[in-house]
Amino acid sequence: MTVTTAVMDFPGALDGFIERILLPDTQFRLLLRRAVGDICEFLKRSAFLDARPPVRVLKVVKGGSSDKSTSLKGGSDADLVVFVSSLQSYQQQLDDRKEILQEIRKQLKIWGKKQGFQVKFEISKHDNPRVLSFRLIARDDKEWVDFDVLPAYDVLGESPLKKK
């Protein structure tokens, strides 16, 4: 093999290495994409069904390696910023986030059992945590996703373009 041939084969070899060694298997990547989508839909539809006065999730913005398709074998992360209708100011976000996160936690426990995932919540050291952290573990215990859920006040409101 000449140096030129070796250099030309390098991109393919590198792609193969990444696929075999670094990336989670295809089944887990599909499971991850579905789980993140399902959690976002669940938050929009069901997270605050029992809340009085009524509360709804306006939108969920995704981030983390799961959103950027940069997950690695052994674990991934997903960040979900949850814009909640009951938050009308930054001060209210600060004041109410603990209760909002408690409700999301309660509902995610129910969701996880229904979907067959293990959901392990991290205990916050803060009296008024800014984030709900949990690990979603696949049935085989080999792959997992760390989630951070952050409630947020939608300072920009609904886009005028969406109202049309």
C-alpha cells in the first residue's frame, strides 16, 4: 500500500472507527431520539394536567449531545428548556421554579414507568434548584441519557409570525 492510498483510505477508516468504537449503536440512537421527542411531547401535553390555576407548557427547546447528534457510547445528555405559561416574570420564575420542577418530576416518574425506562433523579443540594436533573436508563442498563430540565419565563412571548 502506498502512502497516497493510505491517505485516501484514512477518512473511511476514521468513519468506521467512530461508528464502531465511539457512537452508540443505531438502536440506541433511535431510542434516544424517540425518548427525547416523547418527553418533550409529554411535557407539552401532560406535565401540568392537575395544576390549578391551569398551567401549560408553551414550548420546549432541546439541546445537548442528543440534539446535536454528538452522543457517545455509554451516555448522552439532553437539555430541555421548558417555557411555562404560568411564569410571567423573571421574579416569578425564581419564586415558582421549585414547585414547577417538583410537578415535572412527579409526572416524569409516571411517564418512565409507562415507557419501561428507569428514571433516576439527582437530589439537588439547593433549596430552590434551577434545574431538574435525571438519568434515563435503557432496559439493558448499558446506555443512558442525562437530562437537565429548566423551567423558563418566555420573555419574548409568542412570535407575531406564528399568529398568522
